[in-house]
Amino acid sequence: GLWAAAVAAALFAASPWAVAFSRKIWQVTFVPLLALLFVALIVSALVRKRYGNLAWALVALALLIQVHPSAVALAPALALWLVVFWREVRLRPLLVGGLLGALSALPFLVHQIQSGWPVLDSYRALPEARWDLSAVQLAWEAITGRGIHALAGDAYPLLRLVPQMAWLFNLVGWLTVGACLWLAWRTVNGWRAGEPERRQSARLDLILLTWLVVPVVFNLRHSLDLHLHFFALLLPVAYLLIGRAGESLLAVTVSGVARRAVQWGSVAVAIGLGLAQVAALVLMARFVATHETPGGFGTPLGRYLEITEKTMAAAKGEGAAEVLVVGEGDSIVVDPVPAIFDVLLRDRVSYRFVDGQSTAVFPPQRTVALLTPRAGEAAAWYEAWPAVEAVGRKEDYYGGYSLVALDGSWPQAELDPILGLRLFENGVELQGYRWQGDMQPGGEAELWLLWQVLWQSSEDRHFYAQVLDTADQQWGQQDRAGYPLAYRRKGDRILSRFDIMIPPEAPKGPYCARVGLYVYPQVVDVPLVDEAGDPAGYVVLIGP
């Protein structure tokens, strides 16, 4: 009825986790909607006797599972409904729905066939399944909104302005439990009632109850670690149960004008409960918008905008030709910091990204390097150059950024020169090196290799560095791309780090390194060239 719908809608609209999920570009955002559509079609087919809608229900379930595999937990519920309502099941819509659902998954099936069924390999690699109550706990948190403070991540100790309203959130959970008990009792009593309306209500109650309970029971035994968003599909049904139970309770306990007053009073209570949750969400959003929350939402967008403006000002003031963003990763596709600054710097300045965990880049022209809080070991290579301006603030919870003005030079005093043949056919010249780390059996050797791009090459070449003993016996190797081909520029000097494990059975040093390049992915060695441009070997030996 209208009253139940109003209560359910108010609770869902203010549900903390429903709002949190909806604020992300994430497939989980669609799970509650598709789950609601799936069950609505089931009710239409099996309760309202519009039999053809069973086919569309199966299509909705197939799409739901493809959107997020947590929806597989609804498959046992579907099987239960088909058994319980077997008199209402028609073979034709069942077969048509199954076929259409399978066709919707055809791209996935083709990929699996072409790739040798990697999904089966993943299934076999799963750890042994275990029993626990984490599904109950996570379902409770999803429905009630408990744990929403986790969005603050490691900044949780600073969370003072958001009130702790666990008791209020738990109230929603206990209302759900009470609704389940009442509707379960009503289902038992109305299943064989004489009035068609009571029988229909009992069947609808059963579908809603099993929608809530079956996914939780299904996940009591699991191989994968469960996460809260796995239970996003329960959000609509919990609030529907509360609204439906409340409406039915009022119908049997209050009548007349008093009933209407209690109905709308209850709606007001639901709205008040929702407003309290909204207040907590707004305050929480305010906190994450103004504070660093590592492990939660991360750095606020306003902070990135501030850093971008200071970087632009520094580049202009230094007459820099470009900006290097040095941080964790260099891919705008999979690494967060490059993805963000790719948007903020685009069409404003020339820029490149450097994975500071393994690379340092020194262009031949004036450049401003933006060192992020996770610039890695590469940050140490930029310490010899003057800082333009620190863009981090002391009151920040999580680190700070700094700007360095590069003048076209590169670190030389810290490196040993490489003599002899050192220029490869693709224009890469090895110029210096430095050993670090634990240079002994069982240790990890760290080799920093300085190389320069003398001319551009269209093919991607990767490096390999091998550790050798005095008898030229190899005891370890690491391969690296060096620096992405798309980012390389003529004249760049680049430092690349190689971490090479030396096995315990290796003899004691001294050790040297053998460095070469190969065409990727064909793995064809790239030759060295002499002064005349003729091939002259394939590897460069680097002393201890």
C-alpha cells in the first residue's frame, strides 16, 4: 500500500550505505535496482499470475549476476520459489527466460572458451570454504548503516564532528527483525486462508522474507572474504519488510481516524529516522571533503585542485617546459594519482607521470617535478635540486606534496660511470650505475641504472639485469620496462631500479651485473653499436 511504500522509500533514500554506494561510479550502484526489478517480476509471474513475466525475471537475474557476482546468492531463492509455486510455473517462459539469460552472458562465455576457461582455474584456486557469521554481521551493517564511519579510513581518530549514532542505526535493524517475525507468523496463518487476498499476501510475504534470508544463509559458508557491498541486494527488501509489517500491524490493531493518524505519525517517525541518518551522512561527507582519509575516500578533490594550481604557478614562475608527477604508478588507467592529475592538468601544461617506486626522470630542459606523498625512493634523487614550494600543510593527516625545480642536469656524483660500448641500436645509452642493498648470498641487491634516450624508437624495448659471480655464473635477474615508451622523450636521462634476489646457495661476492635490452614482447635481443653504427655485442657488464 501507499503507507508501506512511503516508509520503505524514506528509509531507502536515507540509508547510509545506499547513499555511499550511489556516490561512486561502481557497478554495485545498480544492484539494489536490479534486485528490486527481479523480485517484482517474480511476484508478477508467480503471485499475480502474469506467467510470461517469469522469462523477464530470469533475464533480470542473469544481468544482475553479470553486474556483480554476489547476486548468485539469489539463485537458491529462485529455485525455492519455483518449487513452492510450481503450479504457477509455465514451461515456455521458463525456457525462453533461461535462453535469453544465457545469450546475455554470451560475450563472457566466448571469452572463457577462447581463454581456456580461466574462471575454472580461479575456482580451483579458491581456499577451503569456512563457516562463520560474517554474512550476518555484514548484512546487519548494510541494512542499518553501521560502520559508515569506516569511510574516514585511518583518519577515524580525528572523527569528532560526526555523532556516534550506533543506537539509531541499530533501531533500523531491530525493526527489520521484528518485521520478519511478524510477517513470518502472518505467512503461516494466511497460507491456506479462505480469503484470496490473505493467501496472496502470505505468498508475497514469503517471497520478501526469503529474499532477505536466503542470501545471508547462502554466504554462511564461503571461500572468498566477504565484503559489505556483497549485501547491497538486501537494502530494498529490508525497508519493504518494515513498511509492509507496519502497515499490516496497524490494520489489525487500530481502526478509523486513529489508524490514519498512527499511519502518518509512523511515516513521520520514519522520516525523522531518515533525517538523523542524513545528518550523519552530511557531516561525514563534510569531514571527508576537508580531511585526508587514507584507507577511506583518500584525498579530497579540493586538495588536488589546490595542488594543481600551485603546480601551475610554479611551472610558470620557473619557465618550465613541462611537469613531472612523481608518485606511486605511472598509468592513468589503473593508478589513482596519475588518473586524477591527468584530468586536472590536461590542456593546461605538458606533463608526464613517473613511478617513483622504481624510476626517476631528468629531462634536458627546465622542468617542475611534483613529488607526491608516495614518491618512493625516487624522491631521494631529486633532493639535490631546489624546492619551489611545499604544497603540504603541517596539519594534514596524511603527508604532503613538494615541488622541485629541475634545470636540465642530472645526478652524476652519486653514480659510477659506465665505460666502453654502451649504446644500443634503439638509441638507449647506459651511462652510470650504483649498487645498493644487501650484496651477499640470501640478500637483495639493488641496482640503479642511469640511461639516456639519444633518439626515439617506435618499438618497445625492455631491460634485463643479471647478477653474476666472478666465474660469470648467473645468480639472479630482473626485467623492467625502464620507462613507458609513450612517455620517453629525446634527451631524457632516466634512473631505473632493479631489485635482484641473490639465492642463499650463491658464492660470496664480489658480484657484477650483465645488462641488456630486448624487443618486447618478441624477446629478441637488441644489439649494441660501435662508433661506426655497426653491431658490436648484446650486453654491457657493470662492475661491483
